[in-house]
Amino acid sequence: MMRIAIVSTYPSSKGSLNEYAFHFVHHLRMKPEVDEVIILADELPDGKRYVYESDLPEDKAAKLTIHPSWCFGANNNFLRIRKMVKQVKPDVVLFNLQFASFGEKRVSAALGLLAPMLTRMAGFPTVVLLHNIMETVDLKKAGFGESNFMMRATEFFGEIFTRLLLRANWVAVTIPKYVEILEAKYKADNVFLAPHGAFQEMPRPEFKLPNGAMQVMTFGKFGTYKKVELLIEAFKRLQDRMDQPLELVIAGSDNPNAKGYLERVREQYADVPNIRFTGYVPEEDVPGLFQDAAVVVFPYNSTTGSSGVLHQAGSYGNVAVLPNLGDFAELIQEEGYVAEFFDPDNVEQLANAIEHYLLDQKAREEDGLKNYFAACGLPMSSVIDWYLLHFEMLIDQNNTQKSYAQPLTQEN
């Protein structure tokens, strides 16, 4: 029986990757090999406390414990996390990370990434789930490109901290290309592919939209490489040339590197009717958001890894309108998703792609069903089994090393 610590944001935190952690933990707790899941979470603002309600029967699920252990933006998170790991003494530690998990500033973000290496040095088997790598991120579009010098500096230190992350026992990535890059560039031999997985095993979609306006929806953290101005301009064109009523739903919040972005957009387009800004969407409201959407749009001009939103959209049978970008195109090809593509800078292409699905119900249902099967093809529960196999290997190795390290005693 394993006691597993997971360093991650977690609902009701609004930090990046909190939704992925929620579903990962949900499925992890149902595994018979797991005795306890300990979440080393970020501290909530204003002294709020984590309140967790589970739909899992407590007599059939692993125990769940949440310890607020670090603070987004703090420079000492690597020390605080190591201290908490030593206190809870798990069998294995999983870090659910992207490069900006610990802070919006370079110093706090970078220092936090020391935590996996220090955790392993403290004697705890350590695995990093890395959702993006520096080599595939457009730093300028992601909010780190104030100047060419700063971009080169960020790339330089990004390579250093990638090497430090690779000091963990294992590093898991969600896209095959990431495995290839880490093995070729860094000569890493401790990287394994762990596909994103479908969050939930959903029933077959019925494709029944609510009465009223057809909803065009986008979901995420906006302001850096995810921007909605192009989408709003496309929506304006669709309103002018289509007869049926439409609604644009912009669901989510600002990226930490672009605070105030959505409010500025709201003010800029105050004259455009039928745009709804939802703000942060609690986990319990996410299903309705996707089920009511006729089309899910990804208004990105760059990508930073596999898209949890795409997997969610697929699991609800949504059709997707995607930018023709590397990671998305690769994900589509490898995992079986289908979509209408657009040039990230071409508003007319985006409008046409959305209009195609709004007008063609047959295409919407056929492609939505393909995305549903793609999303359900590899459920999160199966991905968890792959992690558990690696956890067990590390725990056995660690126990063996400890037994060899024990001093010999002489019997009287």
C-alpha cells in the first residue's frame, strides 16, 4: 500500500493545473494499491481553507489529506516543500508542474523548480510530471519576451532548470515529441511518456443543445498566448452574416502574467452584444459549460503543451476549432481528434471554421463523436496504472538501497 504525496495546485485554488490534479487524484484514490494521497498544495488567498467534498465512498477510496505547503510567488517554496515532505514521509512524491507553477516572476518560478531535486536528495523517490518544456514554448507570446536579451536569458536558465528537473528519478511528459527532445538534447534516460488521459469516462453524448442562442465557447487562462480579440472579431462577423442568434462565452480568468487582461477586453468590446465573461469556473460547473456549447474554440497563437481543455471538450463530444500549430496538430494526429483549423492571425479563417460547425449539424455530430472516442480511448484510470508501475519500481529500489545502507549488527 502506497502513501503518495502530490505537489500541485488543487481546487479550490485557481492556480494552473488545478483541474488536472483534481481528476488525477480522483482516479488515483480508487486504486487498491494506494492507501493515502497527500496533496502539498499552494496556500489559498485571504486565509481561506481547503474544503474538499468527494463523491467517492470513503470506505472504498484512499485517504485524502491536503497540506497547504507553498505560496505562489514566494522565493522559498523549494525549502518549504522539502520541509513538508520530510514531515509527512510519503513513499513517493509526484510534482505536477509547468515552468511557471511556482510564480509569475522568473526568480520565484525558477527557485520553485529546485524542489524535485532537493526532494530526491532528501531520500524520497521523486517523479515530475512536466506539462511543457522550454524548447516548444514561444517565450515572447507566452509573456516572457520583453527583449531579445531577456528571451535569450530565459532560454539559458530554462535549459539549466530543465537539467535540474531531470535530476528527479523519473520525468513524465504527455507528448512523444517531448520525450525525443529531452533524450536528444539532454541525453536523459529517465523520461517516460504518460499521455494526458481523459478526465472522466463520460456516457455517449446526445448532442442536444439548449434552446436559444447557439453558444461559441472558449475556456482557459487568457492574456499571453491565449487571447480572445481575434475570436471576438470573428464572432462579430458571424453575427452580421448569420440568421440564428449566437452567444460568445469566454470562460476562465487571466493568466498570472497578464492580470487585468479580460477586464480590458470587456471594456474594449463593450459595444458587442451577446458576449458573456464567466470568470473562474468551479469544477462542478465545468460539465454544463461544455454540454451547452455548440463549438469550442482555441484562440491561441502559441502552445505550451498538451491541452486539458481539448481532452475535456472531447469527453463531452464537442467539436473543436483549433489554430494550425505544432503541438495541437501533433496531438490531433496521434490521439485521433478532428477539428477545423485556422491560421492564428486570420480572423476570416476563424469565422469560417466556426460557421462550418454552426451550420452543419451532421458534421458537428460526426466530428464530436470522433472526439468523444478519442478522449475516451485512454481514460485517466489507465494512465494512473502506468504511473503506479513506476512508483512501485522506485519504492522497491529505495527500500533496497536503505537495506544495504543499514549498519551490520553483531549478535551476542
